[in-house]
Amino acid sequence: MSALKEQKMNRAGQVNWGHVLTVTSATILVLTEILAVAIAAGWAISGLLNLGDIGEYGLMGLFSILALYASALYFRKAAQAEPLRYPR
């Protein structure tokens, strides 16, 4: 058995930290962007409809929850594209 093949077998199932860092960094970037858009959309729609402070905060909260859900979906898809563990 070659040394390279043996080294690959020793890493099987271990965490690939390079992929973890890439997926986590991309998810944080996407989350920041989506969350900013969600808060801005809640503020803008509330202003257009004259909903007041309570309506503004409600829409911001609702859109923020949707943004967190979208970023969780993004993380799942990114983790499928970049496996977080070495193959067995």
C-alpha cells in the first residue's frame, strides 16, 4: 500500500477544516447581506403603509426570521457542495 493511500485512509471521516472555514465564511457573508435587506425591507414597507413603530418592528422581526431560515438553507446547500468531512 502506498504512503499516500495510507495517509488518505487515516484521514477518512475527519473534519476538513478548510471546507468548514469556507462554508462558514460564505454563510456569514450571505447572512449579513440577507439580514440587512430584511431589516431595510421591514422599515421601508412600514413607512409606505404608515404602520408605526410596532408595525415596523414586527415586519423587521418577520423578515429577519425569514432571512435566518434562508441562510440556514444556504448553509445546508453549501455543505453539500463542499463536504465538511473527508470521504470514507
